[in-house]
Amino acid sequence: MARIGNSELDVFPLSLGGNVFGWSADEAQSFTVLDAFAAAGGDFIDTADVYSAWVPGNSGGESETIIGHWLARRGRRDDIVVATKVGSHPDFKGLKAETIKKGAEASLRRLGTEYIDLYYTHFDDPSTPVEEIITALDDLVKAGKVRAIGASNISPERLAASLDFSEREGLARYEILQPKYNLVERDSYEGPLADLVAARGLSAAPYFGLASGFLTGKYRPGGPAVESVRSERAAGYLQTASGPKVLEALDRIAAAHDAEVATVALAWLAAQPTVVAPIASARTPEQLPALLAVAGLQLTPAEVTELTEASS
């Protein structure tokens, strides 16, 4: 188990992404994945109020609703850490104080719970002062509706300003950052943002940890045909300078550990300073073992360096 920032939340070192629930996995399929995840010791589930509004016929909130139904059927709430996000739902765009509070109430209803363990701002809203955002989030914490807060898709400057305001006013502070970060996309996190997270004692839970499936090893020269936007994006990494080199290094290290390529890619993330739990999704229980195995795979410093150099 790993502690999120200075919060009271301890989590399994893999966060199960809920973006597929209500999209490529219906409720029954989602239940089988959630059951298998919990049975294996997983307790950290990540979703957002907007999942999956992009699907024809959906309006947003489908993933939260499925998770809520699963929690109710399971009959236990206190051993699962549920993270969701505000700011992107079609009915609750942006981070004005009223939007945050109404968005939280809607998420609580869909999740069928009295509290959200971890509440992220999904995308920063530069038109809203950090003082207004943090004060609204702190109100939710004081009301017992949210246990801890986090940020995603935010600049170092805005993150620092938010943390400074929280500290100055004695309000709840961001304890975790959810950045886009993986072996073939490092630039948006490494540098000022990662340095700030480390210096201020935050944790990180990277999304796109498997680069749309590229880091599972599925996409190779002469491999499966591109069938979707997601697979087109994944296959595109083969055209980069680092993509093929990363696959070669992953193959070598996976063979040495008798592990799946995806497990090694997530283990590299887990070995990075500040990372508490990479996020990865599964549409079926059969996809879970390679993800869950990250909890038991510790790469050597030489292996971490080999992957880092291959991806540079």
C-alpha cells in the first residue's frame, strides 16, 4: 500500500481506470472487471463525471453510475478508494465554485455514496482564480463530502499558486497530481511539474500509462491493423525515434522477469519519484493480471535506466 501525499488515503499501487465503463464495457462486463480487481487486492478506482459522454447516446456520468451500482451490490464502501473528477461534464463545465459544488452533488448521487475519497479538478480553468477553486473544494472537505483533493492537467504555475493559497489560508490542498505520463510521453510531466510535486510532498497517479495500448507490445511493425482512433494513436508511436527502442528494451526486461510487457512499462512508472499508482484500464478480467502484477515487480536500477535511456 502507498500513501497519497499527506492525506489519510493508502492505496494499492495500481489505479483501475474507469473510462471504459459504460463505453467499451457495459455494466455486466464492468462488474466482472471490478470484482476481479477487488478480489486481487485492488482498491483504487479512477473515474470522472464526464465518462463517457463521447459515446453516442450517453450524456456523461455512465462510469460513475456503474461504479455506484457495483458498490451497492458489493455492500461495502470503506475498503475502496474512489477518485472522480469535476469540470468536464457537459452540464458542469469549468471550475467556478457553484459548478464544483453542483458537480460534486451529481457525482455523489451517481456513485450512491455519502463521500468521494479523492476529488480531482479534471482540467484547469484559468478563467477562475485559484482562490475560488480551492475554497470551493475546501468547503466540500469540511462538509465531509470529499476526503482529499487532487489536480489534473494543470500548469506548474497554477499548481504552485493553488498550493501557496492553501498553505497561507490553512485550507485543503492538492495532495496528488494526475499527469499524462508514460515511457513514450515524458515531456509534459518531467521537469518543472514533477519537480514541484516532489518538492511539495504531493503524489502522482499518471494516466495514459500504457500509451493507448502501445506499451502492451501489441503494436509492432506488421502487427494488427489499425481499427480505431485509439489504435491509430498507439500505432503512431512506431513512427517515433524512441518507440521501437522502448519496445526492444521492454521485451528484454520482460523476458528476464518472465513478465508481460505491460507490467514492465507500468513498473517503470511505479519506479519514478512521486508516482504512487499508475492508472490503467481493463475491459475484461483477462486483461487484469498483467496490470495487477506491477505490485510484485520491482525493476533493478539498471533496468530502470535502460528503459529511461531507450525512451529519451
